Amino acid sequence: MPGLSRQAAAERLEQYGPNCLPKPARLSFIRLFILQFKSAFIYVLLAAFIACLLLGQILNAIFIFAVLMLNAIIGTVQEYSAQQAADALSKMVPSQTKVIRDGHPKMVDSLSLVPGDYILLSNGDRIGADIKIEKHNQFKVDESALTGESVAVNKTDLAFAGTLVTHGRAEGEVIATGARTQIGQIADLVRQGGSAKPPLMQRIERFTLIIAIATLIIIALIFGLTLLRGADLSQVFLLGVALAVSAIPEGLPAAITVALAIGMKRMSQANVIVRKLVAVESLGSCTYIASDKTGTLTVNEMTISQISLLSGERYHVAGTGLTPTGLVHKHGHGVPVSTARDPELHRLALTGVLANEAHLSFEAKQSHGDQMHADGDGVDLAFLALGYKLNLEMDKAKQPPQEQLFAYESENQFSASINQIEGRSVISVKGAVEKLLTMCQLDAQQTQAVLDETHWLARHGYRVLALASGEVSDPHHPLADLDFLGLVAMSDPLREDAIEAVALCQQAQIKVAMITGDHPVTALALARQLKLANDQDGVITGEQLTQVQQQSLAEFDHLIASHRVFARVQPRQKMEITESLIRQGEFVAMTGDGVNDAPALKHAHVGIAMGLKGTDVARESADLVLTDDRFSSIVKGIIEGRIVYNNIRKVIYLLISTGAAELLLFILSVLFAQPIPLFPLQILWLNLVTNGVQDVALAFEPGEGHEIDQPPRRPSEPIFDRLMLERLIVSALWMGIVAFGLFSLVLAIGSSENDARNLTLMLMVLFENVHALNSRSERNSLLRMPVLSNPLLLFGIILAQGIHIGASYTPGLSQALGISPIGLGQWLMLLSAASTLLFIDEYHKRLWRQQHKPKVRQATADRQLE
């Protein structure tokens, strides 16, 4: 008797360990919190914090410390919630498996499976370990989650953990458990290395490093200059702290988080769930989408698309998947057919329903439409779906009584059923064309016509089956002298929106590739519809990839770059394709739904999993999850991602330009031997409170339109391009010079330093308010933008001004900030001075549009030619 004893199983469990996949190491909350301080900005702020403590500036030190803690907490919570990259692989293993123990069948926890166990499998079971099949009866397995192959396959030798039994029975011995299974090897690929660093993080890191270095250089120069002048050392340190605080955009982390959170909410409305916050922008930055075929571009359900009768009539079947909706009409005619008036079509469809072992039914629901119940082989289910579309009687109890069933076996290449129809024994057969031709009496011309039609359908990527039926005259030889009814063309069809979505990606100048484990012929047929390839040379197989990879990495990269369709690829190769694209400078988004997609999803810049039919592995390895499994939702996500990045640029521009103006104010004060124009606490008040209200509101800006028509940003493109740099220099110079002029003028007329700082601080608040309006668009005039398209910004401007005025009247706070109320006349004067910034910025935008608009058009045309 096969199988193990309980004692032997226990000993092997001790030897091999439980049948589960190793979980990835997780960083603790404390460890993540500490890592938040690894930033150039943070180092500068920490230095400023220590300097304040040494100088006895306790209030300034407390304020800076609060900023550090707030940023660290936001980052820690975000990263801690995102640590789920391969955990769900273990969910692919079922909880219970039937084995032979001590000579008897027994259900055991799948965690206790060990090599040598003897497993019993039947229809509907998910296989708990890799097994060597010893006995099988019509045994078929759905391996699409593991290999990408859309059709259930006959298994006679090996079966793998995590795959699903769709037909028949089998018995076999466990040969691998846990990490040693095929799924375990894929899990190891997921854990190897880490995800590609998101585009936003790459740009922010470069940006922060440049700003931090520039800040330290400026501080060092001014520090040395003031020391040479013989200034008091404590004042020099205080000046250094003020300079550091003015240069560092303290509100940037919070503002970016808000912008990403807003994008996350908008994406959820477009059926895109964000698992990792930074992935919101990553999708908008992608230059290349590498998409799985099965379940992503296609519905992962076999569908009958065409019917060819022996008479020569062709029918087109609408609808995809197993949904019962979809009209059937003759080729070239738009009028739906009726089986009552098309007896040959009725006979063919009934034959497919009777020679069937699957179950398909629909339960009406009041709220979410019909609920589908499907069980069985995908081919059988497709024939049942056709029966629903043609309004056949689908209730098993009301169908002709079945006398005998010939179940499908790969050796026989057909399935059949004998039923009592109007007192006669009628056999219904479906199977391989060549097999059924031997059962029917056709002349040479008819046979050639069938073969020609079969070849034509196969060349277009269809799986072709033939159907036949006839009255049983000899019970011992029922499969003879049958009537050949026709052919059905089956496929795993493209999703209805896939063609348009791919075209939109190409319009957005994003490259799209299809990567599948399916057959090259099938891949080519779909690629033609998607306009990704025109001939077989456009399809690269996994075997070709292996051969080229053995030659050189450069040739491998060239092959990847020059093709858009990859077929019969393995999970590791999907990951290697992704890594090759990243090496070539692409920002890669990978889409998929199966276990075989998980490594590539993890290693791409942004992984996108299907939420409805995707595996837990794919969902947990991805950054984004599509709740409707539609490729078109990716396009919507790209638009939202681009809006998010544009808004982040607007926030950065607002914060950096006002910070640069503050820095210029200090530099001019040092050069002209003036007192410190603003204290560190006043600058923090500007950067975090008054400016913090506008920058958060600016993150709510809607799209300006035409985001899909913009080319993707080059991977090497910095946050500060030429346009932003020009605008920053112009606005910072104007604000800094005007603020210094006011400070110097107030001192010159004999006012105190506190009065001068009070008016200068109010001017900077007003500058921030005006500049927030300027920041709404990089190119478009503010006068052409809808005033109420972002009401939060208008409210934020009023709120920021109200907060500052209110603070000047608040005891304690006004003393800490060194501010006091000003008269209406002074306020109007300062507002007039601040409003000049609006005209300066509008004039620069107009000049830029006039000088660069032709160049922008030419650059876009050049990219399209590429």
C-alpha cells in the first residue's frame, strides 16, 4: 500500500520542515523609524537642532525637533504598511489535502505534507505540493497562474503546488514541499534583491542632495565672512541656523504625502487601488508597460468566437468570457440569428452542450447583477456559454436523458455523450478536427474544405474543435457514420477595452510589450490586434532569449529593446526582461495576475496586479491593484500619476522659490552688514505654517488637460528642468530683493529691528500667498485658469493670512514670534508690493511660451518619430 505511516511522516516533517514558504524578513517599526533620518535634508536640520540647543534657543530647537519627528512618523507609517511583498505566496497552498496515512485515506493539514506522502486528487482540488503522478484518469490541471498558459493541460507525469485540478482524478507521490517546490523557487525570485527604486524617490533624492550641498556651501561662506568681520560667535551660529532653516523646505515631505494621498483617492475612483503610496506617481512616470497576456490583456476564459458550418455558413459570436450576453449573427450580417430558423446551428450548439461535463449557472442578484457559478474544463464551459447565448434549454434536469458518457482523454482527443432524443439514441461528439473526420462520411471536396477552414482559423490564433452527431445504429460502434456539423473557433479573447487602451498608451508615447507563457501563434494573433507585431519575426520565444543571453548581455538587451512580443517565457525570464529594460533606462510598469508574474512585478519600478482574478501572490507583490482587471484602468492611472507629479513639482517650486528668496534676503543682509532680517523661529513659521497651508492646498490642483498627450519624462530628467529653474531664479530674486529693500528702508527711517522684522515677515507671508497662485501652472497664464477649479487653494490663502494676523493678536504666540499688529494702510502697501510678483511671473510665462512653443512642438514630433 502506498503512503507513509504517521511515525514516518512525523520523522520526515522534522527533517524537511513544514510545507510552507519562508517569509521575508521584515523591518521593525523602530528600525523603519530610524531609517527615516537617512536624508540630506534631515542631516542639515539635525545640525540646526544641535546648534539651537548649544545656543540656548530652546523654542527654536523644539520647533525643529517637532518638524523632524513629524516627517519621520509620516515616512515610518507609510513604509510599515507597505511591507507585504511575498507573504501571500503561502496562501496558494490549500489548508487540507487527502493523503494515504497508515494505509487509509485521510485529510491532513497541508503544512504537514512531506516528501514521500501519497496524495489523492480530484476535480476542484488545489494541489498542495509538487507530485510525481502514479495514476491518472482524464486528469487536467489549470497552470495559468504558474506558467501563463491559458488552456488547462493534461498531466501524466508531474503536477505542481498551487495549480488547480479542473478535470478528472489522479494519485501521486510528493517529491517536493515548501521552498523546494516550483512555487518556492518563484518565491525565492521575489525575495531576491528588492524593488526598483520609484522614479519620484530617485528624483527627490538627487534634488535633496543638491539642495543640501548647496546650502552647506552657502552657510560655510557666510559663516566665514561674518567671522572675518569679527561678529559675535553666538550670532554667527544663530545666523547659520537661520540660513539652514530657510534653505530646507521643511513642509515638503508632508506636502508630497498629501499630493500622493489625493492621487491615491482619485486612482481608487478609476478602479486602481494603491498599495504603496509612492507608486501613485511612479505609474505616471513609466515609459514602458510590460504586460502579461493571460488575465490582463485577455479575460482568461475560453470563448467561442466563430462558428463554421459544413454548409459554408459562418457565424460570429459576440461577448467575451462566460457571460451569457452576446448576440450570434451570420458573417457579414448584423441581424441576430435564431436557432429556430437555423436548425444546423441549433444542432451544433446542442451537441456542444450535451457532450459536456462542466456546470455553468447564473443566480440573479438584486444589487450586483447575476452571480456566476462555474465548474469544469474551460472548453466545456465555453460551449455552455454558447448555449446560453442561443437560448437553449440549459437546465440539466430538462435536457435529454443521458445514456452513456465518453469523457475526454488526451489519447482519444474527443468527448461524447449518448442521449435519448425523441425516442432515439443520439450521440454528440466534440474534439480534434482530424479525429472527428475519421468518424464522419465526407467526400474529398468536403474534407479539404474543412481542413482549409481549420488552417485559416488556426493561423488567426484560434483553437479549433469539430462537432458531429448521429443516431446510434450499432451500440458496439457508436462513433461511426456520423454527420459532421462544423467547426468552432475558440480563444482567450482580448478584453474589450484592451485595443483602445494600448493605443492610448502609444499616444502617450509609452512603449507597450506583451509577455506571456502562451504559444507564439496565439501571442502573434493577439499582438496583431493590438498593433504590437505584424509577423512571426516580431515574436521572441523564451528559448530564443536563453540562447541570446548565453552569448552576451548586450545582445540580450538589444533583443529586448527591439521587440514588443515575448512568448513561452518562464517566470525568471519575465523578471530578466524587466531588469533589462531598467538597465536600458526605462521606467518600467509590469502588469500580471499569476504566480509566474510575481518576480517581475516585484522588480519593476511599479507592479500592477489584477484584483478580480489575480492570485494573492501577484496582488501582494504589486504596488497597484486593478479592481476591474481592465488594462484601460492603467491608462486612467497614468493620467492621475502625471497630475500628481505635476502637482508635486508645483509644491516644490513654491517651497524652494520662497526658501531661496529667504536665503537671498540673508545673503544681502550679510553683504550689506545688516542685522539678521528674520529669526529661525520666524522662518519656520513661514515655511511650515503660513506656507504649509498653501502647499497642501496646491496638491489638490486638478489636471490642466492633455496629460495623455504629453511625452513621458525622460528617466534622467531632474525635478528642476530649465523652465522651473528660470522661474525659480526670477521669482526668488524679485521676492528677496524687494524684502531686503523693505527691511533696509524701515531701518533707515529709524524704526527698530523688531518693527523691521515684523513688516518683512508680513511681506513674505503676502508673497507666499501671491506665489501660490503663480504656482498653479508652469506655462498657462493664471488669467486663463478657472478661478474655482481649486477652491481649497483660495481658502488656504485666506486661512494663511488669517492665521498670521491672528497670531499677531495672540498673547504668548506674538511674543514668541516677535510680531505685532500692523495698520490697514501698511497692510495694503505690503499687499501692493507683493502683487508685483504676479506681473513678473506672468511676463516670464508669456516670454517662455513665445520662445519655446515651436521647440516644444518639434520635440514632441521627434519623440513620435522615434
